[in-house]
Amino acid sequence: MTNHWIDLKNSDVILVMGSNAASNHPISFKWVNRAKENGAKLISVDPRFTQTSTQADIYAPLRGGTDIAFLGGMIKYILDNNLYFKEYMVNYTNASFIVSKKFTFKDGLFSGYKEGDPDSAYRGKYDKSFWAFERDKNGNPKKDVSLKHKRCVFQLLKEHYKRYDLAKVSSVTGTPKDKLLEVYKTYSATGKPDKSATIMYAMGWTQHTVGVQNIRSMAMIQLLLGNIGVAGGGVNALRGESNVQGSTDHCLLWHIIPGYLSVPKSHLPTLKEYNDAYTPHCNDPKSANWWQNYPKYSVSLLRAMYPKTDQNVSYTWLPKADTGKTYTWLQLFDAMDKDEFKGFFAWGQNPACSGANSNKTRQALSKLDWMVNVNIFDNETGSFWHGPGMKPKDIKTEVFFLPCCTSIEKEGSITNSGRWMQWRTPGPKPLGQSKSDGHIICELTQKIKEKYAQGGVFADPILNLDIDSWQDQHGYSAVNTAKLINGYFLKDTEIKGKIYKKGTLVPSFAFLQDDGSTKSGNWLYCNSFTEKGNMAARMDKTQTPMQEKIGLYPQWSWCWPVNRRIIYNRASVDMKGTPYAPEKAVIAWNSTTQKWDGDVPDGGWAPGSKYAFIMRKEGFGQIFGPGREDGPFPEHYEPMECPVDKNPFSKQLRSPVAMAFAKEEKAVCDPRYPFVCSTYRVTEHWQTGLMTRHTPWLLEAQPQMFCEMSKELAKLRGIENGEKIMIESVRGKLWAVALVTSRFKPFEIMGTTVHQVGIPWHFGWQYPEDGSGGDAANLLTPSVGDPNTGIPETKAFMVNVRKAKEGEINA
Amino acid sequence: MPKAFLVDLSRCTACRGCQIACKQWHKLPAEKTKNVGSYQNPQDLSFTTYKLVRYSEHDVQDSVKWLFFPEQCRHCIDPPCKGMADDYDERAIVQDPETGAVIFTDFTKKIGDLNPEELCPYNIPRRDPITGIWSKCDMCLDRVQNGLLPACVQACPTGTMNFGEREDMLALAEKRLTELKKKYPDAQLLDPDDVSTIYLSIYPPSWYHKFAVASAKQPHTMNRAQALAKIFPALKHRVG
């Protein structure tokens, strides 16, 4: 989230799209209700009428996988009716930047496209240099603040979205025109300076081959309306796990190391080359260009791992990703299936149910020599070898199970969606011999070190890794690890006339150094555990009257970066530092103290002296986003599996750059698989259901795999409510209980009727032991993904539903 | 001072936190359930399910209404169940004079195997076929007496479940009713004068559940103990 949960209450309009927040983030509705009490409008856009829809002022159905068409129509509506916040757009976004002549967009393709070869995981690739800005002699982008230049971003935006008219959008999304208009009108009314609207989205937006561009579309709308950096605004990802924000910050994903630093690549063998490659340079003195500090953060991270080693040496010890290659989840399991590696740690996960295309995943596991399964219960992954269709005697994979304790049995922090790092003290002691993940990691590392001490290939990175600072006399220590993540001075250091002693904690990331004199496990968290104590453990509700108005509690827990609760907040004020929304001001320039009041500002510089978007090289919010793999403007493409063979927006039916594994069959307008399917969650279960299926009260409430479908579809297939039916895709099949409902309605798409069904993904064959729960929804989902992130497209793929044959279902 | 629940149905999102919290606090076992083509489970209240979120779907013109009804004992101010049970054993059902909570004891086994509707106009209590004991929501009296909210109220994230002094709950109910009436002309409080679990509905009560309001079938005749209690309130408390 750019903002945080409480801040939802400050919104004038709340759009819930790509999520079912009422069901999956129930507590959010405490704050949504507060907003509604203050007169806010709630909009629910979803293929299915959900728990969230029951609370909404406006419900608009849309066919799964057509969000960009829907949002593109909104962009056109905002532009056509001059509803954008012009001052904001000119001062804080790149609307005025002039784009190079090399940039073109023709019939669904941007310039710079090259088709992928059949063995590549991707359908194609763009050369992004075609989308550059025109630059002046100082290397700064050329601008036209009148927004009239025909190649300025604003004019290109108009040109791009002029195709997204109501009739075309409605024919693709299936959303009735009057509903589209109602949503557009209500939402874009917040383009007024003192109004704000927010978006609550989750996996309903990310899990598409256009997932990143779904979110880009919304970010662009928020920039046009001046809704970023303000109270009740922002782009708010509702995280799917309590600590998924924290795990991402600390490098859950393959392409980053802690603090969103880039994974080293094979063409960058030295630290200097690495830092040069990822440190942006800007010659405009008004751009803070915060990432210019990159070397301070990378060097401090290296020192956190190897405090006694020169960073130029320890950099060479880090593993390097092959340049040009990506290592996403789907590719790793593809590589596992091709026997490209032998061992696998399945740590706190259940890929046999959670990964797209479960049959492929389960088969891949059988190619391993060994697997270590670290979890609170055995699961479909650790037990894959005796799962459905497996022949245990033919499987060579040796599985080790390490039982770990649950989150409430250990100390540590959880970073919520709003970036709040919240400290948790342990509850009951771990059961039996189960241990915390920290203890398992430390003990394992210690053993590996002992082995390597006896000799081994390339032993330096392992032998020199400092794990003492993660521990105390009792082994792993969450407190010591949190301190290391914050960081220490490694020698007495003088900064701005003040001496900071060796061994003391670094006050904030502005103090980190690139010469090896500081160490910090994650620069973003530098300021969370200082000489003043553990900031995340604070529970002080003190606030100023200004903070009280927007529900901001600066001394309750701690939030990255540097306790800033609403990021990009310099965009909430005009060039003089006066809030656009005085009744819900985030920051305001105090001319007496010559300082900012309210939230921690995005840099303390005086108003107007620096551009607002300090994390961007040029300092501006990106309406034109030339950094993405699939184009600088979002464009509607059909999902990789889709019910139509035409895209009225262009000749490109599907994303030309999606991750798709060309050799795997896809159902496109295929009469065998005529219905759109989406997976989703229910309140009662969590992820693959490993914790919740083992919790009797939750299993009581949601005991079995089900498939929601419209009455019309049930009639078409002769299906009765409550009967067990079969769902099939190109990749697999499973049974489910039919849940026939008026909450799904058929869509009218380009003159034909398209049905959509929905299934939860929390079930698995292993538990309940009698098999009464059913199996994983991911048996049906395709191995296709977003070109930027590789996230699989599980929210729109094609299936058939039919009555079960005699004896087909044994459960 | 008498206590009351206000259940603001306009805010319920069917997260079922209340249903689970009730089972957790009372250490009640889970039932083996099946999906029968609905989100609702278990299908009915039982000896081990005191609180149940009921789901119902209604096609209204072009749109669908999906309604949720977190069902529980109403803790009637003059509980008909007690009137009935007193005929079998005055210790079977007692009413806490402080809060108004209607509490079932093990002596309810003397009541025998009745249709719950005979005992309760809201069809709430359920009998254990093995022990013959009847059970239902106890207002989490053990929690309330220790200054805690009932488990279902504590768990509710949306403000659907509210609990406090009856006077305060009635005031809150009136305030919410006034606000909701602007958008939902059918909004109403369900049997507010008779019960301590006051539901605020925004659609016709029968859309939520057959027993959302008291069943007309229930003969509201008072037995001897109830009649005496009406005349001598102190005596009624002594019975408890």
C-alpha cells in the first residue's frame, strides 16, 4: 500500500476491483464502513457478486481478464470530460514529457518488438530503448507544460485511449454501458483537489498475463485525478498473507536482494560495475533521485553479510543470475521438470497445490533427488510421492520433513500491507521438537559451515558469512536479527559534525555509507531499531490534532520508509506547501518553524524545491512508464486462454510478450473448454488450506471444493445445485460441488454469451484424510505468466463443467 | 443493568468470525459437514453450534440480494422457554438478574424431547440426543461478568455485532435506523421491546431467515411462575 488500512476511512470513493476485500480482508471493512459513514461511495467491480458487492453502492460485473479495457475506458472518460487535476498532472507527473520519435504503437504492438523463439519461455520481447524521452543538452527530459506538443505524454495518452469507447469496452468486458458510466462518473469526481479515491486490489489484478499493467492502469488514473500521496488515496495492494509485505521487502522474489536492490547479474562481475549499472544519474538539481544512494545500500548489505571483508571481495562471492535469463516460479518448476537441478527446499509453502498447473508441478517433484519440506504440517508437497496417480515405487525423490513452529510461538515482526512493521512477542512455547524458521536456518547454516570447513568448492562465501550477529547465547535471536537489519556503525564515524560510535545502531538510512563503515541488512528498515529502542514494538497512540484528523498514529509500531505513513506525500500539497485537501491534510509547510507538519514528508526540503516523486530518477509520477516489459501504456489483451478469437482493440489477441511456454497447449476459443474460470479465496481458508483444513471449526464452515456458476449455465449443462460435478481444463480435471447462484450471470461478449465459473483454491487431496475435501484448483490452471513478474494467470483461464459420469467421483 | 446485543445486519459481510469465535470460546467440537450448494455450514444450529451465520439469496428485479443472518439466542426479556421449562424444573433455565442473560443448565434434560419451536419462538435451543441436555448461546456470561465482550462481538470486524447496556444499544439502534432508513425504507428493528438481541434489518425480515422475528405459532401463554414473576419481580430473581 502507498497508504495504510486506517487511511481507507479518508476516502470519498472506494473502488474494490481485483479483490473481494470483505471476504479476504474482513478487517478492512471496519475502515470502509467509517468512510461510508462520512458519505463515501463504495464501488465493487467483479465477475461475481461477492460479499464485497453486498456492501457496495454500485456493483458492476465484468468478464475476468478484461480490467484494462474497463480502466482504459475510464482514462478516456476522464480525458474527454476534462476531469483530471491539471495542476497536479503538470507539476507531479510526466504528462508534459516529450517522447522520442522512435516510440510508436501500431495495431496492438509498441515499437521495438521482437518475437520469441519457440523454446523461449516468453512469446516475445521489446527493446525498451524505443520508448525513451527526448532529452535536452543536460540529459534532462524535454517538457511541454502546455501539454500541447503532439508527442508529449498527455497527447500520446489521449491518442492511445481514444479507441476505448463505451461500446467497445462494454462489448469486451460484458459490463452494461450504464454501469460503466456510473462507475466512471462516480470515481472521476475525485479529480477535484480536495477529494480523494482509493483502490483496494489483490490477486484479482496481479494474477494475469497483464497483471502489472492492470495496476499501472489504475496508478495512471490516480495520477490523472491527483489521488497519489493524499489521504484516502493511493494504490493499495491488499496483501495475501499477514507478512507478505515483509517477505517481499526482504527479497522473497528472485530478481531482488533485500531492500529492492537488484540481483547481481553475470555481466557485472565487480561491485563497481554492479553499482554503476543500478545507480541512476540525473542532472536536474530539483530531482532528489533517491536511488542515487544505491551504493550506500548495497555496500551496507554486503557488510551485514560479511562485516570483516572488503565489499569488493564479498560482492564476488554473491551468486550471479545469468544475464538475460529470468528465474521465476514457473520457470523453476519447468527447469525442475527438465531435470536441471536435483534438490529443493520447500520452505513454508505447498507448491503441489499452490503453483499453477499442479500436475506439472507434482511431476516435476518426482525428478528431484531430494526435497526438504519445512512446514507446520506434512502436506501435498512432502507427500506428493503417494498422491493421486503416483507410483511410489517408481519415485526416487527422498523427502525430509523439518517441523517448524507456528507464527504465534515465536518472536519477530510482521509487516502488514500498510508497511507497518509490528513486533510480536511469543505466545505458547513451540510444540514438541518444532523450531522457529530462524533456529532452523541458523543451525543448518552452522552445520553447512562445519562441512565446508573440512573442504569444499568455493567455500569462502559460506565460511565467511556472519551468522553470529543473528544469534545470542540461545541460538537465533529475532531481536539481534532486527538490529542487524536496521544496521550498525562498523567504526567511529563523523556525520555532519556528530560522532557515531562503532557498534551503535544507525539512526536512519540517510546515515548509511558506501565505504564499508556501516552495515545494514535492509536499508528500507534502517530506522526501525535504533539506540532509542525497537520502534516496531511501540504502542503509543499520541498524535497531533492534524494527525488525528486523518487517523495517523506516528508512534504506533513503525513504518518504512523512515516512519512515513503515506508515501509520495509531497504531492498532497501545492508548490507553496499548502495542502490541496485542508480538511484531511497529510503534510503542510509551517512558515514559522520552516518545517513540515503532519506525516514524515518525502524529504524535508522546502516546498517547491524538489520534485514530489523522489524515487523516480526524474522526480515525476509515471503516466508514461517506459520501464515495463509490455509497453509504456497498458493495452487490452485477452488472457492466454480466452473465450474469443478477436480483440476489437487490435490484431494482437493476447499479450505479445507474456510468459507462455509455447509448446504447452492453450485453450483459445476452444469449444471443448468454453467457460472462463477464476480461482479465489474464501474467508475460512488460507492459501492451500494447510493450516485451515487442519482447523476443525474452519473445515466445518467450508468443508469441500465447490464451483460457483450461474443458473443459466447450470440449466445448459443439466446441473443441480449441490451435486458433485466435474471441471476440466487442457491440463487436468477435478470434482467440485456445484453452487448454482444468481450471483454469477452470463456475459454478452461481442454478440455471444460467455459464461464464467469460479472455484476456491484451498483444497488438497491429503487432508481431510477421507478425501472429502477434494483436490487443488491449480490442477486446472495454466503455466503462463506476466512478462514482468512471472505471476501465473489463475484468474482467467478456460474450462468445461459437466455432470459427473457414473462412478467417476469416489469421494 | 440489563445488557443487550445490537446486530446491525446492514454491516454483516459473513466473515463468520462470530461463528468460529463462539465455538472457540465454548470449546465446542466441529461437526462433519458437507457443502450442499451454499456457503452456509453447518446447515442448522445444534447442541454444539450456538451461533450460525445463515445465508440467503433473493432475486429482486434485475439484481440479486445476498443476505447474511448471524443467528443466536435473543435472550428474551420474558423468556418463553423459561416459562415452559419451569413446569419441568425451575432450575433448568435461569435468567441472570444482572444482565438478563437466559442460561440453560444441565437440568434442561428434564424438559424432554420437544420440537425446539415449542420451546422458543425463534427456534433456537437444541437438544443433545445422547444426554438429553438442551443448549444455546449463554451471552458469554463468564466473559461479561469479567468485563469482557461476548466472544462473537469481540471477533466482529465490521461493527455488525455490538454489545453493552441495553439503554446504549437501543440508542445506537435508533441512530443507525435513522441513517439507514434514508436508503432502505424497509429498515427496522426486530422485536426490540421483547428481546436482548436486537437485530436491525434493512430488507424484509423473512428474507434473512424464517425465524428472524418471533414465530406467531408460539403460544405466548404464561405459566404460574411467569405470572407470579410479573407480579413480584423479586420472586422471579429468587427462582433464578
